[in-house]
Amino acid sequence: MVKQLAVWTFIARSLEGKIPVMLLYVVESNGSSPGRQGFSMAVNGDGEMVGSIGGGIMEHKFVEMAKDKLAKEENELTVRKQIHDKEVSKNQSGMICSGEQTIFLYTLKENEINTIRHIIVTLENNSNDLLEFSPSGLSFSKAAAFKDYYFNYISHKKWKYEEKIGYKNHLHIIGSGRYSMALSTVMHTLDFYIRMYDFPDSLNSALYNQAHDKIIINDYSELTKIRLLADDFLVIITSDAIDYVTLQALAKRPFKYIGLVGNNMELESLQMDYHKEEPDVYVVKKVHFIPIFDMERQSPVEIAINIAAEIIRIKNSDQK
């Protein structure tokens, strides 16, 4: 959410300084488009800009368009489709990566500063509220969003975009050792909201901890009571092998992914116990056993990147 916050803070600063500013927002993306749904940037009348809608010649073209509209004081909002294919005759972006994206351009008004401040506070507090764009402009409310993103286009005068702004992905990390620290750093850059759980001495002494919430537990059995949602990710990286009874209880909870990290011997033993005691094949398949093959050769960051790659693959496969 750091990127989103930077864009809206820049918009607020521009408006407070009486500098005209335009928002560029990707409201829809398909295929391998470099600008994904929810990407945003802002350009002001002084030529300053923050954020990105995908980069390349396409972004450069839209930045120049925004500067031109601001200079001419053109305030009409615009929705433009861009197709990343040089063979098409219409809406060609100039890029060849295939896919397409639809971009919303909107000149912010000074009387919208309170709405923008509300958005900033929501992002700073790690809350989730509903951002809406339509031919009427920008709106923001406490209403619940049923999906992370929604876009419906019927015509230039009849369309709607909704987004649950704030953190959309949540990661629970059990353990606060060096592998957990590396994972929290990597996942923080990927805009995951991170909760970390460990015993008091371990959690309080952890360095470079990028977790948003640090939660003390006194026994692994307490993990069975943590709040998990169907879209949450859970990774267990403890210095002690977690017992299969606790793992069994966690695996029956709602979540999108659970990974257990450890050395080969510990995982083989736990996996055997777990498969022997757990009759539910579906529950067994939900657990990803992630061995550290060679602790001498694999650094904590390398392990973290491997886990992050698996999480990203699962997250993105569900969004197709």
C-alpha cells in the first residue's frame, strides 16, 4: 500500500498547493498487460509525477496526454482502452507484450480534498474502504466491497469501477527467526499485510521485522485460535518442529495457503505422522511441506524468495 499512499499523498499536496493534478488509474487489465488493475499514478501541472500505470512508451504517452490536458485546463474525465499489440488498428498502446488495459484519467478538484484525505487516512490505518469511479467522478465510502476489484463498462456515459482499497492480501508467519525475517521483508515489498507470531523472547528480539502486527503466543496450541480468512496465507517457520496436532487443527481452518518450512528430517517425520493421522485427503493436500535442502547453500533471502514465488503463483492463479 506504500505505492497507493504515495500517489494519494502527492495528489493532496498538489491540491493544497493550488497545483492542478490528474489521476491515471488502471480500471481493467487482461492478459500479460504490464499495467495491472489497481495500478495508479498522478501527474501535476508542474510536471511532477508519482506512481506507474505499467511503464514503457504507453505510460509516457499518457503522461504527456495528462500534461497537455492540465495545461489546457481540460477537466472532462476519460476512459481509454490500450491494446499491447502493434498489429491492431485501434487503441494501440505502442507496446508488444500482448494483453490490454483500460485507463481512467481524471482531473481532481479542490473540493475533493476531504475525500482524498479520507483515502489517505484509510491507507495509513491499514483499513479497507470502497473507492468508486464513474462518469460522475470520484467517490469514497465505508461501504463493504464484495470483491477486490469490479469494473463494468457499457458506454462512455455508463460504467462503474469499484475497488476495496488497502491491503488485499494477508500473510500470517509463525516464527520470528532469520528465515521469517527475510520472508517478512520480501512480502512487505509485495504489499502483503503481515502478522507474525512467536514466543515473547524470540519475537521481542527479532531484528528487521517488517510485520505490521507482532503477536505473542506462549504455546503452539494457541495458534488454533488465530483469526484466519479464506483468502489468507499462512507460513510456519519455527525453530522447533510444530506438532502435527496443531498443524492438523490449522489445516482444517479457512485459508488460501499453508506452508511448513523446516529441514528435511523434521519435515519427513512430521509429514509421515500427519498423513497417518489425517484421514481427510483434501486437508492433507492443502499443506505445502517446504524443505530447506542445504542450509549452507541457501540463504534466508533465497528461501524467502522461493516461498514468495509459490504464494504469488497461488494468489494470481485464483485471480484468473
